[in-house]
Amino acid sequence: MRALTDHKTLGIAYANTSGVFMVVGFLLMLLFRWQLAWPGQPIPIATAIFGETNAPGGILLPEFYYQLVAMHGSVMIFLAVVPMAVGALGSYFVPLQIGAPGLAFPRLGAAGFLTYLAAGLLMAASFVLPGGAANSGWTSYPPLAILASSGQTVWLVGILMLGVSSMLGAISLVATVVAYRAPGLTLMRLPFFVWSQVMTALLLLLAFPALQGAAVFQLMDRVAGTSFFLPSGLAVSNTPLAVSGGGNPLLWQHLFWFLAHPEVYVLILPAMGVVAEVITAHARRALWRYGLMVGAVVALGAWSMVVWAHHMLLTGMSTTLSSFFQITTMAVSVPSVILITSLVVTLWGGAIRYTTAMCFALAFLPMFGLGGVTGLPLGLGPSNLILHDTYYVIGHFHYLVAPGTMFALFAAIYHWFPKITGRRLNERLGLVHFIGSFVAMNAVFLPMFLMGIMGVNRRMYDAGLQYQLAEPTLAWNPHMTWNAVALGVFQLVFLFNVVWSAKRGEPAENPWQATTLEWATTSPPPAGNFATPPVVTGGPYRYEEERA
Amino acid sequence: MSAIALSDRQGRAASTGMWLFIASIVMFYGALFSGYVLLRAGSTVWETPWRTGLAAEWPIAVDHWFRTMWLGIAVMQSRRLSGTGVPVAGLPRFSWVIALAGTAFVWRCADIAGWLASRGLVPATSVPLACWYVLTGTVALLVAGGTIAAVWVALEPVPAVQRARRGAMLQRYWLLMFVLWITTVGGLYLV
């Protein structure tokens, strides 16, 4: 606990833990991708690992398949990517970038991490419960989720704990930025990464409680027999449920998406912040229209809280309400486009160095763009009618989060590894990692758009064997699965690079000659971060000065 | 960094942190309350036990008046802790009064819940009752948290300035509790 009160130790603890959860989430994905590629074919040693109840004869049962899918989404979003983007990067670099000696509330930060760790272990351990882990998707829609096995209860408790963890971490981070900035560091001199982290923290603070409220209702439905989400007259297998009824399943969707749509921006905003830092340093250019970008990131965060019901366009809402949410959804793309445009224009006239960090940051731009553009048809009622619940949706959000946010996270690791360890990651291995990941990632997710347009439903255990419309796509699934395996292999290269370079990498203090404040101290930074408290006299990106 | 500058920063951080915490609590309770509003607005029948015969046995108005009074005492005492961050003499004593008032409130909530349950009126009975249990239970839990915080402020030996700052934080929290309780009572019984 005491060690975790240092923000650097805390950041590394978040990075290691979320990294482990990322591997877990990835392995879950490989398992269900096997089933999609070769439906009903036995997986070698599956029975030995998962037992006869889950995989008799090595064949995944549908019940187990849905556990894998639900837990893949939950682990990746709540336990891997968000803690990596906010907990790890935010805790480590925000105090450094504002010239602070540490977090404003170190004990709060540590308590947030421990709560996150406990929640993660609890959710992961739910696989051993009778009936297994949660199996109602990461969205946990009722009434299905209320009738599901006991793993769903553990999932809900985990979500409540993660909400507490997010709140503690976010309070600590925002208060640090408000109160502990170095002298001279005005708000408009903050590095863009800090702005993105503050907006992310505010979103977590204000949106996560809605899901916690919903989780309390659903827990009551599961544990105390209430009917918040169970309508009257509900029957399962022709047997009426012995509950009072009178609830509304759509209430869950409203409360859930009130968090879960801003959650998408929780995943994206830190990525934008990272990419901005990497592009400025590796293109030797100040951010184009910094003020506009700050306005856009604030607008994006605020606007993201009034678009949630575009996930529910097919639930029978009124035309007026539907129109409102379609308009707000189209409008939220404006600040996103401003951000991407500013990042692209920053490159104009820059002295670009094609380092691994820069390659990942550059790849983020079109990948995120593709994810964003493909979201527009989903935000409009008529096209949503066709694409809803198809593989198109999977392709869309994975382009935002996988080649989008994940590439930004890799860019962050390659860019800031020298700051953390005092050594550079090997560039040659890095480029192998980048090229392999770029090709494999696109090979996995690009076909999903076509599958979705052809009407293939995203939730089918057998990949659509029984549907004529899915027939042409069945042959694609093995290729996608092999590419997912290849993606994993290229991550092994990355892991080797991290372990090897941490001990034997080329020593480096500030290999990118970056001008933001975290590079003004030694690498790795000492206790208290700065030998003498820094005084700021200008903006964060002073690359134009070196040209002059 | 000088000691005064550091203290200023700690004060600003504490104040910011408390406002953020309050915002988070408001959103949490807002989610619960909006759930209640949506369920109630969408129901053609909303039969609550206190409108269908139980009122004679359970003097709701008196009971809630007492509970509101307990919270009121807590808020009034918290206002004496510190309004300006200036150290206040006798702060621990005020904290103990707050803790007592908070405990009385929580005890009364638990007592009423037990009394209802003993008559078979458990959360599973109906959605209106489930809403009653969740909304009042949530406020009771938050009040219990504030009570623990008041005890902590009273017991932990810290410099007077820091204690005064904690008192100011406590004051904001108890005001929030009062607002939440008034909203709950108004929403459950008066609307």
C-alpha cells in the first residue's frame, strides 16, 4: 500500500495488472474465435482445461461460448484498456507533465488501484462458480441477465467496485491538475495529454455512477427478488416467473448506455492525448490550433453524455426522441473531426521521424477515422435497422478500440519507455511488431464490415451455419482466426522487446528531444520527480524554436 | 515549495476533491431517482402500502419528520465546524453530535425496514416497495458514511488548520445528505 502511494509505482502497477488482463481477454477471444472458425470442432486439450461441463470432448458448449464472449468484452473494456489508458498512463505521466511532485491524494489513488485489482480478480474467479462466469454479454441486458447463472451477480459486484475505483482515481487525478500545477503552468499551457486525461476522469466521475445505480437495481432483482427490470407476465419456457413484475427492461438500457457511450470516449480521449504528444515530438511541430483542440476535447466529453440512446433506436422510442438522439449523434462527430484534422495538419511541414511510436500514432489516425466513419450509419435510424446487432457493429467499435486505442497505447509505450526505464525499446523489433499488428488487426476486423452488411448476426454460436445469408462468410472465419493468432504472435515480439530492452536497451534520457515537462527531469524520474520545482514560461510544444 | 503554499494547494485539492465526490454522488443518486421516476411514470397502478391501509399503523409523517430533524441537527452542527476554513474551537464536540444524529437516522431507517419486513412487505413484494427500500436505503448508507467521516474527524489528531478543512468538507457532505433526503421524501410521498 505504501509503495503504491508513489504515482510512478502506481502507474506501473496499473500497467502490469491491466497488461495481464489484456492477455486474459485476448486468450478468451482466441477461444471463441476457434469456435467461429470451426464450429463444433474440438479444441485440443480444451476438456482438460475447462472440464467436461464446459467443453465435453473438446467442443465448447454454447453456454460456455457466451461466457467467453461476455467476459472478453468486460475484461477488455473495464479491466484492461481503461485501466491502461487512465490508471497507468494518467497516474504516471500527468503529475510529471504538470511539474507536480506526485498525486494530490496518493492514498486515494492506491485505494483505487487495490479496489480495481480486487474487482478484476473477483470477476475472473467467477469462471469457477457453478454455472460459470457472466454470460449475458458485456451489456448485461435484462431480463436475460437476471435469469443468468451466479457469475452474473459477481459481475455486478465487480462493476460496482470498478465504479468506486474509477471515482477514487479520477478525483485524485483532477484535484492534482487543479491544485498542483507548476508555477506558470496555466490551463492553456497544459500538454494536450493532460487535457484529455482530465476530461476522461470527469467522464468517469459523472457517467460511471449511472451504471452503478443500474447495477444496484439489477443486483436487487437477482438477489432480493425485486422486479425493477422485469415486466409483468414474463414467462420463461412457458412457465410464468414467480416475481411481482411491473418493471421495465429498457430502464437498464438507458442507465447502462448513459455510462457506456461516454465509456467509448473514456477509451478514445486518452488515445487522442497520447497521439498528440507523439506526433508533436516526432514531427517537431507544435499542435495545430491547440486552443481549438482543447475546446474540441471538452466539447466531445460533454456532448458524449447526450447521445446514449442511439444504441436503442430500435426499442420503439418516439420519433421525436429518436430524432433528437440521431441529431446529437451526428453532431458529436464534429469535435472528433476537429481533433483528427488538427493532428493531421500538425504533420504538415514537420520533420517527421518514422520511429515505432510515430508509426503507431500515424496508424491510429486512419484506423480511428474508419471506426468513426462507420459509426455514422449506426447512429441513423434507417441504416441502424439493417446493421443493428450485426458484425458491422463489432467491426465499428473494434476499429475504435483495437487498432484505435490499442495502437495509441503502443505508441505511448514506445514513446515513454525511455522515461520510465532510462532505456529505449529496440526499434527494429518495434517495427516488426507494428507492421505485424497493423496487417493482422485489419485482417481480423475489416471483413466484419462486409459480414455485417450481408446481415450476419453478431451473437451466433455457430457463426451462422444455419443461415443462407451467412454461407459466403463462413470461409472467412478461419482466415480471421489465423490472423488473430498471428496478432498474438506479434505481441510476443513486443513482450520480448519490453523485457529485453528494460535490461539491455540503449540508454536514453530524452531520445526524442521532446519539450514537455516530463522530459525536464531525469529518466527514470527520482522520488519527488524534480530536483528543483520547475517554473513554466511558455507552451508545452516548443519545436518551432529549434527551427528558428 | 513553502509550507504556506503547500497548505494552500492541499486546501484547494481537498476542496476540488470534495466537489467532485459530491458530483459523483449526485449522479449516482440521480440514476436511482430517475429510475424511480421512469418506473412510476410508466406504471398505471402505483400502490404503496402507506396509501393502502398501513398509514394508520405507521405514522409516516411523524417518522419522517423525526428523521429529517436528525439530519437537520447534523447539518446545523456541521455548519458550525467551519464555514471559512478558520480553525474552530470545540470541533470534535460538534463532530460527535453529528455522528450521533447520523447514527439515530440510520438506526431509524433500519428499524422501519425491519418493521415492514416483519409484516411481509419485503422489496420483492412490489416495485413501489422495492423503490422505497432502495432509495431510503441508499440515503441511509450515505448517511452512515458521513457518520463514520464525522467520527474520523473527531478522533484523528491533526493540526487545527487541517481539521478545520476537514470540517468544511464534512459540512458540504451533510448539506448534500439533507438535500438527498428531502428529495427522497418528496419523491416517495408527496408527488
